[in-house]
Amino acid sequence: MKDVLIDLRNITKSFDGTMVLDDLNLSVKENEFVTLLGPSGCGKTTTLRIIGGFVTPDQGQVIFEGKDITSLPPNKRPVNTVFQKYALFPHMDVAENIAFGLRIKGKSKQYIRDKISYALKLVNLDGYEHRQVTSLSGGQQQRIAIARAIVNEPRVLLLDEPLGALDLKLRQDMQYELIRLKNELGITFIYVTHDQEEALTMSDTIVVMNQGYIQQMGTPEDIYNEPENAFVADFIGDSNLLDGMMIEDKLVEVLGARFACVDTGFGTMQPVDVVIRPEDVELVSPGEGTIDGVVSHLIFKGVHYEMEVTARGFEWLVHSTACFPVGTEVGIRVDPFNIQIMNKPVDDDEKAVGNGEMD
Amino acid sequence: MKKFLERFYLVFIFIFLYAPIAALVILSFNESKYMSQWGGFSLKWYVDMFESSLIMSALRNTLLIAALSSVIATIIGTAACLAIHQMKPRSRAVIMGLTNIPMLNADIVTGISLMLCFIAFGISLGFQTVLIAHITFNIPYVILSVMPKVRQLEPSTYEAALDLGATPLYAFFKITFPDILPGILSGFLLAFTMSLDDFIITHFTKGAGINTLSTLIYSEVRKGIRPSLYALSSILFVSVLILLLIINRPKRNAEKNA
Amino acid sequence: MKWTRKLLAGPYLIWMAGFILIPLGLIFYYGLTDSSGAFTLENIMAITDPQRANSLWRALKLALISTVICLAAAYPLAMILKRIAKNRSSLIVFIFVLPMWMNFLLRTMAWQVLLDRNGVINNVLGFFHLPRLNIINTQTAIIFGMVYNFLPFMVLPLYNVLMKIGNDVVEAAYDLGATKVQTFFHVILPLSVPGIISGITMVFVPALTTFVISNLLGGGMILLIGNVIEQEFTFTSNWHLGSGLSLVLMVFILISMALIAKYDKEGEGGAF
């Protein structure tokens, strides 16, 4: 077990009377790549800024290696931030930008020079020392922003949607780049994004947030395969989200048909949410599945076909490598293992809390 | 404590800026003719002001020159902005440099140079030369106000209007013009204010026959300024203050436009 | 279409050529010739006359002091305004432009009343048992008038340039370990240089060349280079000499313009 590096305890924060974070608890371990994932306004950036020291929580503590740093200003914290829009100093060249933190700390000229060339090598921008930052492309500016942060040897690197302003191809390249960097540096990364694909690609741990609450925390596989509530299921990847009734353990009724599943402990005759991933819906000949339907849409997506199947008034989203033209009658079958059962939230507040606190 | 110091400093600067104005408004009600004596409350200078043909003609000249010069400068300057925006960066830089000359040059040099020019070309000094001079120094204020708005223009909206069948002129007045209007208005107001407040350039280009309020006041400095002029200035100031407060009040959200 | 649009600059270019470039050319012509039209440097060398040299020296000194005071007063003011008046820039411009609707000469004259030996300020000071100010008709009064008249031209460009500094670069500096003071000197101050240069120019040039403020608050006894030039045109009518002295003044104006061109390429330090 790795050591806990940062511990957020009972953090509460509101801006102008609007609650942004409500009693948030989060532990980050040494050398972990943690991603805070959620829609805008979910509190992920505020959480990051509380760790960075730019926002003081109304209540709660920020513990770093057992020490309370809640009231420590940003310039005294052993963390550095890579900002969303880079925030490079426009009046300095690349080398001066990277040297900023080291000069503040009064490091020797030789040390600073070595560090700059080391950092530039690390971000693949060898020889860019004396370029003006304003002459660089977005991707290059982002690499400089990363170099500027890591030369200070922070224990934790905070990244606030650092790839948000880049185009798709560059964003994908930078994702691999960041994983490589993280492995070479061996430090903790806390990464904020609203892009689920980014989160799934890079993270050791994903923290899904919504309306100031943690919805679910786990490995990318856990989050994708075992979403704990409707919000997480809906937010991560595509999914079919259905109202269901738990008949008994391992048997659920959806759209009037009974599906075998593997979940237990939801009681009997209890309303539940049922999540089925589109790639887990098998299309078979009519009558061979649990329910029958008709293909109403068909789109070729490259890797697979995306189809919509109307069955018992519900539009099922289906991903399959086999092609069923529009109008084809099909049967729908789902492996019991691929049916995910979740408790229904009781009211709005609980909807926001989700299952995060029920476990 | 820090907040208190900040507030204190703001109030101090505010008093510094407005104390002489308050003093003049108070003095306009002073029965005594002398600045340093309080002779009791009186409205006589307000009456006197309307009876003085000298003051009234100076007021007329001042307002006429301010209005004409700011309107003409606004038209020329706005047209220039639209054209400059289309130019290559190099010629744009040259023209903006030219625009900066009257802004950065000393008023005394601008005034003298215009005077020499008028005399050299045989234009007799008078109302028309003051007007030309005011237009000249007003154009840069208009350009500096309008240019940022023109730069922010989204060319695609204008093109969309053309695409939807609008004539260029119609597209300009329906699409481009409303977008740059705040800049044009603030440029116009600034030009009007600068023209109203100018003394030095008017001093050199006016010739003997006419006066604006500024030159009239300057000619009276030695023998003592008649308080009727305080009265007039107070009326001007207070009416503009009220006017601007009314304009600014209902649309607080639009404040960043200027 | 693009070509016809450029024609819109026509009136402006003709106007600026006719009323800016030609008049400036005339100053050069008059300044470098004598009354018979022959080339001479005499009008420019006339600045070496002790009385004129003194007036130039005095003007430089007073303008420099006023500029320093304006900068020192305006910088913290602009910082405060940036903090409290986000998105209210037109209100700020409004506050600093509004006084111009009270005539400039009257506003300046009013300081005579306020600064008078028995004036309002001395009465207030006396009430608090503070020493009285006795500055009317001195160089101090002239500096006072300069600071009063030209302060807005320092505040507005500083405010504009400070408003353009993003909060993120300031946070980045804190994040990299800089204290508030270090952030100010390494980030905020260097980024506000265009506004500083623009403000310095907009205060220094009019202060250096004024003849009105010295006339109104100096009691007519303290001559600045502006007064000397003005007299050459209005009393002695020696246009050649007046133009020659103006050329000397223009050297300082040109230096200011060169500084602006160097530090403010984007025009971001503008006042309005």
C-alpha cells in the first residue's frame, strides 16, 4: 500500500451563496495519477484550486503528509500548477519562464541552466530556450507550462484542463506524453478534465464529481464497467439507462421482460436503475432474445456499426461489428454479467450524492 | 486596515480632482467679485451672465465649434478606421503613427504649426481656423475609440448578411454599424469634451475677432475673472453631470462597452 | 469592395497631410531660416541664451517632478481601481474625464483660492494645528497645477494596461513560489511598462510645454520654455525664433514617441 500524500477532509466551499463543494473527502496517494472528472460546475476546478492554495475552503482541512496546510499560501506549498490557458509570462522568453520559480528560490546559475535544458528535453522542446513564448503554438506553450512547473520538483503536479485548448490530434499525443512524463518523474499528478476519454486513458484513479459531491472513485475499469449510479453511467461512455424492477436476487424486470443478472442485495420488488452498455447488447434472430425489436437507425462508425433498435417503446443504443439494415427485426439478448443494477435516488439531494456515501 | 487605506486614498484623489470644481460652483454664488472673499449668497452672476453679450457669443462659439468639430471628426475618423482595418499591417502602422502625432505632440507646437500654416496659405484667422484646428486634434481621439471596436468586428456576420442577400450598404448599417456604435459614441463624447476644454490650440488659431470661453477667461486672468464665467461653467458642468448620470443609470450592464 | 473601402481613409489622409504634416514642415522651415529666408541655425542656438536656457531647464525640472509624482500617485490608484472596479472601465474614464467639463483655466485658477494664504486648505490645516502651506505663486504651485491637470493622463493608461494582465499569470507566479512583492516586481510591473511609458509621455510632454499653468499659478513671474515660445508668437511676433525654440522642444517629444514605439507596439497603453 502506498502512502497517503494529500488528504482533503470535510471540505466545504460556497461562492456567493452557491454551494460548490459540500463536505468533500478525498485521499490522494503518493505517485498516483488521479483525475477529477465531471461536467462544468461540478466543483472539480475548485477542488484543484483548494489544493493549489488559490481558494481557501469555508470549512475542512487540507492535509499534506500529515501536516495541515489549509492556510498555507500557494507560494509556500510543495505543489505546482499547469494552468488551463498556460499562463506563461508574455514578457519573458522560454528559458526565463522556466527559470522563474528557481530564480525565486535563489538557485545557482549553473543549476538553473541544467534544469532548463533537462526540462526542455523532457517535454521534447530542445533548443527552444530563447524563443518568445508568444511565438509558440498552443501545444508548445502547454509543454513550456509543464516544464516551468516541473523544474521546481513539486511533490504534486496539478493540471487544470491543460489540454482543453488543443485540437483533437494534439490532445491525444499529449495524453501519451503526460503518461510518459508522469512515469519518468515519479510524482503525483492531479488532473482536472471534463473529457471522459482523457480520464480513462491516463488515470490510475478517476474521481467522478457532480454538483459538489464525489459520485464515484475508482480505477478506469471500475468506473466504466461498474458505474455506481445513473449519473456516472450516463457521463462515462454511452449507455442504455432503463427503469427496472428488482424481482428478486439475480432477476430484474425491464420493459416488462425479465432479464437474468448477477446482482444481489437489492431486495425484492424494488424499483432500480439498470445500465447496459451499447457494446453489451447482442442482436440475434427474432424470438431468440429476451425481447424483440426493429432496427430504426444505422450509422457506420469505422470500428463498429452504431444502431438504434426500437423495442417495447425504448430506443436501444447498440454497438456491433455486424450490420443490421434499418427495418430488420431482431432479438435483444444481454449477458447477465453485463447488466448493471443501481439503486434509484430517493430525492434530488440524494441524486447528487449518488451512491457515493451509501457504501 | 488595508481596505481602509485604499478607500481613504480613493476619497483623497476624488477630493483632489473635484475640490476646485466645488470651489468654483460655490464661488458662482458669491456676492463679492473677488475670489478670496465671501460676500454672501447671490444669484446676480447668473443674471449677469445672460446679459453679457461677450459671454453669450463666446458660449455660442464654444458649443458650435465643439459640436461641429466633433461631428466632422467622428465621420472622418470612423471612415478612416474602417479603411485602415483593411490595410496591410505595414501601412496600418504608418497611419496609426501619423494619428499619434497630434496626441503626443505638445499642444503649443500643434497650435503654432497650424497658425503658421493658415497664415502661409492666406486663410484668415477666425471661426473657420479654430474649427479646422479642433477637427484636427479631435480625429485621433475618435480613431483611438473606434479602432478597438472595428478590430473586434466579426467579419463573418457582415459576410453572412451579404450571403443572405443584403447590399453592402444595408449590411454595413444593419450589422457593422451597431457593433461599432459604442466606440463611435465614446469617441464623439471624448472629442466634444476635448474641444470644449481646449485652450492652447484655440489661443494660437483664433485671431483677434472671436473668443471661446477658454480664451475669454484667459483674457480676463490679469484683471480678474468675472464670476459670471464661474456661473456659466457651473451650469455647463452640472448639466453634463446630470445628463451622463441619466444615460449611465438604466444600463449598468452595458458599462463595459465604452 | 476592399479597394473601395480603403477609399474611406481618403478624407482622413488628406486632412492629416494638410493640417499635421504641412504645418509641422512649416515649423521646420521657419525654425531653420531667418527673416530673409536664408538658412540659419541661429534660431535653434538661441536656446543657449542664459534666460531661455534657464526657462528650459526649469521646465524640464518641474515637468520631471510632476511626472514622478503623477506616476507615484497613479500606480497605486490604478491597482486599487483594478481590484474594485472590474468591468466598470467606463465609470473610471467618466470620473477622470468629467472634470474637463469645467473649464481647464477656471479649474486651475480655483487652486489659487484653495491654496491661498487664507484659503480653504490653510484653514483646514489651521484647524488641525498643522503648519500652513505657503506655496501660491511658487514653483511648487506650478507642480501642483501640473499634477492636478495631467494626473488623469497617467491613471487611464495604467488602469487599462493593468486590466489586461490576466489573473492567471499572477496566480502562476504565486504558484511558482513568488511572494506578493516578488510577483509585483517580476510580473505585474514589467507587464505594465507600456502603460507606464504611455502615461509618462502623456504627462511629461504637456507639462514640459505648458505656458498656461505657469502663468496662472506662478503669478506670471516664473517663466517656462512654453512661456518664452508663446511670447515670441504673441508679443514679439518673431516667428523664426519661436519656431526654432519649438524645434528644440520637439526633440523631447520625438524621444517620447520613440519610447512609445519601442515599448507599446500593440497600442495597448492607450489612455482611452
